[in-house]
Amino acid sequence: MKKSVVLLLIFAMVVSTFLIGCTPKEPAAVEPGPGNEVTEEPGAVYPGAERGNVLTVGGTSPQGIFNPLTSSTTYDRYIYELIFDPLLQVEPSGALTTDGALAKEYKVSDDGLVYTFHLREGIKWHDGTEVTADDVVFSYNTILAPDYKGKLYIAGIQSIVGAKDVKDGKAEVAEGIKALDKYTVEVIVEKAMSVTLRQIANFYPVPKHYYEKANAEEMAALDRDPLGNGAFKLKKYEVEQYVELEPNKDYWQGAPKLDGIIWKVVANENELAEFEVGSVDAVNFENAKENYEVIEGYKHSELINNWNNGYAYAAFNFTNPIFQDKLVRQALVYGLDRHGFVQSFFGDLGGQVAHTPISPVSWAYPDLSQLNEYKYNPEKAGELLDQAGWTMGNDGFRYKDGKKLAFKWTSYNEAEWSTKVSALAAENWKQIGVDCEIVLMDFNSLSELTSDPGNKGKWDITNAAWGLTADPDMYSTFSKTTLPPGNNKGYFQNDKIEELMVKGQTEFDEAKRKDIYLELAKEFNEELPYIFVYVRMNPWLVNKRVKNFNPTEFTQWSTNSHLIEIVQ
């Protein structure tokens, strides 16, 4: 998702078709004008030809954390997916597969407690060292280490036998993770869960010999110098400018077709202009209605537009007593004109108000008629604030026990939706007596702010977007076990929701799971740990000279990057 912080590697099987009655309304079709045709022009030379066989993708600056065990943003993930291969790969449908993966086969015991992975022989790290089971075991134990600061310590990993002992510093390795031989890994878990395979297998191991002597701080220093096993190698990284990658000619699936890939840092407002003149070959542009009007004149473009598997949100910081009152949270949602914002920003081109942390492309997406849509209602918002004890003062703001109803919304300034929705909130909420100050910073600084538990009192509301995977499990985002540096950035804790999330993980029948996630959707709709802002389409604009650049609802463009090619 655009400008999103990524939810890494979490979940189980999915159907790729929309459920009748539960799908988002289809956006108005983009007219197949010159900017959207995919037919070739005989003899055409498209902008960018001077770069030859090098693909240049434009977008937001990565944080520079190219270690797949500790990375947390979409933009870093694009890079590390080019450099590393996962234990199991994800298909465009969302299902797990051994195609393009380190594991050539795997087996799950009948009781769902033992997972055995057989690695392909002969796959090499970029320094020529062979990938072995020891690397996978080391990577698991790295996630379990007490000083681990990444976001992969989630339910499936937590359930590994001995995981807690490692996390608590009582053991160096988990007894449930073993290398049975050079190419076989066994993982034993304490309880059977439908989400376990996705959470323990769709991850990217790192080389033991390269990282094993590093503690968390030393490993962080290697983030910008990764040693991978994938189709590309990191050649050069210039902070806030570009990331340059070169092909791995010895790649186990065959040498890449490209001579290189460059991730060029481009300001959000300049992406389409850079694409038009050929400075970049592909951009994931912001899904604003005026942008579609702009690209109609582009003759060298192909538009790839899928529903985005994720949602945009504004998170409440529950360490602030103001937001611990559900009436206040509900009042703020009623008092924000989300429907007006979505219509103004997206028009009819693929945006809808979000109501739950479940994606519209998921089989678990709920029937929205069973949820409160919280349509804009300032009067209702005022009534709720009155009930919560926040009464209007003579200055037009509300007070309770002598304290003003005031807080800060910390937002990032690279994305138009981000600055617009926060500004709208400040304007709307002022009308109901709420003083909201907007604080803007860059995306990476905001990510660091909200991920560090030492900063939990330094922000009140923040916005971002989650990119999801094929399973509707949201445990890593809202569980009391995943507080920062984990994904539960708002410090939300709710016993009923916790219980339902665990129930959803341990149920294997999809129909029963769907009922559980409907109940969860209702609870989130009532409790509102977030202001759910929108779901949207995910448009990529790609130069016609580029082939096999195929982002889907469940996979990134960087998946199977060795197949991307340029045809002049």
C-alpha cells in the first residue's frame, strides 16, 4: 500500500475471488485511452531507452533496513525481496508454494505440531557459501532472541517449543527448532494453528556465517550491507537518493534477464512527471482521481490496477488517557467526515471507507450491513463527548476536570492522503470542541517514532497503512503480546478481542473461521482501536518496454524478479 508500513509475513489459505455481497463496489472503469492501452506500437521507442537493460522504479525512500528479519516497511521489502528468497513463496492467489522457494517440499504432521522442510541443494549465498538448514535454524533463533527488535515475533513463532525460554534469556536456542541434516529443518510447535505454516515458512532466512557473531546492534550495522541468495545483489545505496542492484549471474533459478535494478527516490508529487519523461520505468502512484486524468495522455504506459490488500488507518495511542474512553473514540470517528474525504480524494476510481482491519480481497471480509458505518454526524459526536464528561467551554473547546480536550496528530508529509486526512480531522474536530494539532514529519522518522517503546508518550494519533497477506489473522497488529517494537503501535489491549483472535488462529474450518472474523469485525467496529480510513485500488504505471512486472493483490512486483525483462 502506498506509504504504508508493511505487516510482515503472516497467515493461511485464501480464495482470490471476491465474495458476492461482501465485495467492494467496482470502481468506474478507466477509459482505455492512449495512456492505458497495452497494445504495442510497431517500431516504438519508449522513454527510458537510453538506460538500456536496467529497470528503474520510482518511489519513497527506504529506511535502509535490508535485513528481512528486521525490516518493517514496504519500500525496504521491495529491496530485500530482490536480494533474498523465502522458505516458502506466495502465489498470486495468496496460497503458499514451493515454486521459487528455498524449500523443495514440506510436510505437516497429522496433529499439526511438526513442520518439516526439505531445502533445495546447491543454492548459494552471494559469497558462494551454500544455503543449509543451519541458516534457517539460526534465523528462527534470531527472531526469538531477547534483544530482537523486528516485527516477526508473532503467534506462529511464539508457539515454537522453547521459544519463550529463548525470549526470556533462559536458553540460547529453542528446542523445537532442529536441523535434522544439512538440508532438513524441523519445527515443533506447542499448539496447532491454521496460521502457523504461513507465519513460520513465508519468511526469508539469512546466512548464519555472516550474521552469527553480531548482536542486535551489530546486526543493524549490516542492514545496509546484506548478503542474500536471491536474483540480485546490493551494489550501492545512497541514502535518500537511490538503491542500485546488480544481477546474481549464478542465481539458482537462472540468471536474471535485467542488467540491473535501480530504486530511485522520487517525491510523491513528482512520480508521474518523472514517469512521463522516462526517468523511471514504473511508479506506484497515489490513487487520487486527478492522477488518472493525467495519465490518459501517456502513450508509453500500461496501467496495472488491483484492489489493494490492506487499509489506511489512524491509530489511537492508548497510553494517553483521553483515548482509553470508548465514547471519545466513537465521537472522533463520528466527527470525521471519512465518506466525504474518500469521495473527494478518490471519486469513483477505487476508494471506499474502511470499517474493519480485514481487506476487501479476503474471504473473511464481512457483510458491511452488520457494521456501524459511523457516517459523519457532528451532533452525535457532541452527544458522545457530553456523555464522556467533556463539556463545551466558552472558548469553543471542551474541558473535563479542568483539562482541555487537546492532542496531537503526528502524520507524514510524503503522501497527499496523509496530509489531507489529518488536516480534515483537525478542521472537523474543532467544530465539536476538540483541539487537534497537526505535526508533520517524513515517513521513516514517523515509523521509527512509533516503533520505539521509549517514544510511547511522544505521540497521540498517527496515520499509516497496513499491507496484509492472504490470511485475515490480525493478531500481530492488535495483540497484547506484540506491543512495540512489534506491530501493536497503539498499545491496544482488549481481552475479548484477544480471545477471538486466538480462536480464529486455532480454528481450521474456513466457514467457522469466517464466523469468528465477522464477530471480530463487529468488536473492532465497536471498540475502534483505529479510525479505519479507507481501502483502495493499488495502481502501478509501467513503461511498455518492461515485461513480467506483475504486482498482484498478494505479491509484490519484486517477487520473481529474475523474470522481469526489457524489450526495446
